Amino acid sequence: MSISLAVLEDVVREAGSIALAYFKNLKNMEVNKKSPRDFVTAADVAVEDFLKEALAVKYPQFGFWGEESGQSANQTNRWIVDPIDGTHSFSRGQYFWSISVALEIDQELIAGAVYAPALNDYYCAEKGRGAWKNGFPITVSSETNLADGMVATGFACLRSYLPDNNLDRFGRIAQNTTGQRRFGSAAMDLCLVADGQVDAFWEQELNLYDVAAGALIAREAGATVTDFQGNEGLFPKQVLVTNGKILSQILPLM
């Protein structure tokens, strides 16, 4: 099965326009919590509703799994969607949030798009064909020394309930790298590795819809995607993405 990346881009960019309309009117937008650790806004729901309907019109053969509406129809071949990854950042008027859409067929990621509307950066990839940002091919960085590297990580809204809350891991890695960043959107972080802007990213306790599209984009740009033990594959509860050249140096710190 194949899709058109151009068609996907049209749909995702239109979803971005919907999100931006809410983003420009934040003072009148209600922000709620689905749980003590998870934010949701009217924009999340509106963007997901649009994507669910628009993708069903274009590709009725695929099912849908969205963060807000859950799973529906065919889950063997499905779209995996996070309507706004980085909702907390979005709700505070910060620019690092994104729309993440991936196509999974028979448990294999086939295509993905991550769009940051406030930055107007559009990333996409198709399995075996490479990755692009705003129409231009991208690749991971050439950094070979972790000590000179820049890394990114993430922390959810509340981690006090977790014995392993990433603070110790962050402390170890921060002492062994030149730059550390926390942008607030895992989907965007993965794309920044793909684009060579950071050399590695890790986070834990995520969901597949947070990382599916970004992981494919990173892989197609030459990144390694593993768990914290170095096992290859996409494990949302332990995601480590590197340019490949510093993997052996960062693994002992995980």
C-alpha cells in the first residue's frame, strides 16, 4: 500500500491552520487536564477531529488511532495521530509544539509527517526513501564526540509518582555533554535529531502516537532508534535516538 506524501502534506498543513487559529486566540481558549499529568485543549480535539475525517476521506482503507479519540476501524493498517504534541507549550504561547501523523501498516511505520505550525517547519519521511524538511533532504549530524554534543530530553507534567523520573539520568548526561535542551515536544525533538540540530534525544513513559512519525523521520535521516539498553526498535517507554556516532558513548549513561 502506498500513499501520496503531497496529499498527506496538504491535510497536515490544513490541520496546522486550524491549530494556529486557536494559538492566536489563547486568552479565550479553555485548558483542561485529562489527568493530573496530562493537558488537553479545544485545539487538540478540533485538530484531531479534522485529521480523522480528512484522512478517512482520502484513505478510507486505513483505521485511526488518535490521542484524544482513541482507536477506531482497521487497526492493522492505521493512522497514528497526536493532534498537538506539546499541548502545555501550546497553551502558554510557546512555539515548540507540533502535529504528528504516522501511517503504520502491519506494525511497520511506512510514512510520517511532523508539522510545527508556529515555526512553519514541515518534516516528513517515507520508509526507504529518506526524510525532508520543508522540501529539502535532511540528515543527522556528524558529531562523533559526546562531550562536544548537544542533547535533548523531556519530562512530562508530573513525574513524582515514578521511581525513575529521568532526573538522575539527565544529571549524568548533562555532566558529559556541552549543551542540553528541553523543547517540550517529543515529535519535534526526534525531528531535530533527524535535522542535525541536536545529536541525541531520549525520553521515557511516552506513547506510540508521541513518537511514531518522528521516529520514522529520524531513521530515514540516518538516526539510530533504540531503547536505553541499545536494542534497536521503537519502544515508547524508553526512546533513545542518536546520530549513531555517539550511541556507544551515551548508552553507559542511560
